[in-house]
Amino acid sequence: MTKVAILRCDSAAKTCPAVGCVTAALNKKDTFKDYEDVEFLTMITCDGCPGRLGLNQIKQLIEKHGLEVVHFATCMDALKPKCRYVEEMKGEIEKMGAKVVIGSHF
Ligand code: SF4
């Protein structure tokens, strides 16, 4: 069982109800389709630029809840202007010991 969470853009979260992300995770679709068995732990926001507060939550999720893979919501890479912190956040999460997948739903 792979434990996953979705990290999404705090700015986008103000207008998006996240149905696409949650539906993909719960139904093993799109970027979740290759998991044999997946447990969707939660979805959080980055809590605003530059994403430090969201990373604190990711750390807690790894240490206390066994989070293994963080999916960056599609909004983080697809919206314009693009998030300038994606690569940095990805690197910090990988240093904490979790994998990162860019994207949630298609
Ligand atoms: S850090 Fe990136 S993902 Fe977070 S609010 Fe800013 S633009 Fe959105």
C-alpha cells in the first residue's frame, strides 16, 4: 500500500474545488493509475508562496503518517504564470525522504 498526498497551489485553491484531484486519487486515474494499491492520505496547499508552510505539513505527514509520495497538483505546473518554486519544493520533499510526482489529473 503506497501512501500518497496531494500538494496544491494555495492561490489556485481559492477558486478550485479540487474535484479533479480527489477523483483521480480515489479512483486510481491519471497520474495515480500505476499504483497497485494506493492510500490517499490527504490534500494540502502549499499555504502560499514560497511554500514553506506546506513543506512543514509534508514533513509531519512523512514522519507521523508514513507519507511516501507527494503528487503536485496539476495547477502547480499548468497555470500561468507558473509556480517558480516547484523544483525547489520538489527537492526539499525528496530530501525528507518522499518521492514527488508532478501532476494529479489530466
Ligand atoms: S508557491 Fe507556487 S504553488 Fe504555492 S501559492 Fe505560490 S505559485 Fe502557488
